[in-house]
Amino acid sequence: MELNETSEVVAQGSAEERAEEQKLIRRMQMMMNMVMQVIAQDGSLTIDEAAQMIGDSRKAALAMFPGKELAYDLIWKPRFQRLMRERFRIM
């Protein structure tokens, strides 16, 4: 295989990897948004149930993106904390 052919194969593989990663990101965003919507809109949801949903969504996100705990803590954790404060009037 020549250098150009090798470069094309690598570029093609990385393009497919990027597309797969983008698909996973969209799936995770949809999941997190759905969890946030349920917590915000379901009046019968208890604080314990909401906390369990958040914990489960964290586990699912980290299963999709292993080793990305810091990213979760920086992006999603503050959003869920703010939502819980607003929804359940906690400090």
C-alpha cells in the first residue's frame, strides 16, 4: 500500500469514528434532555425518584463514554443541580 492509500484509509476510518461519536453524543443529549423534561414536568415525581433518574442517566452516559466523568461533572451535573433546586426548592 502506498502512503496516499494508507492516509485515505486512516482518514476514512477516523471519519467513521467521528460520525459514530457524534451519533452517541446526540443520543446522550436526547436522553439527558428527556430526563430533565420528566423531572421538570412530572408533578408526582418525588425528590428520591428524580435523584435516582439522575444517577441512572449518569451511569448510562459514562457507559457510552467511559472515562469522561470530568466532562459529565462539568456539563451535566450543574444543569441537574439547578433543575433540582428549582423543581424541589432545595438549596
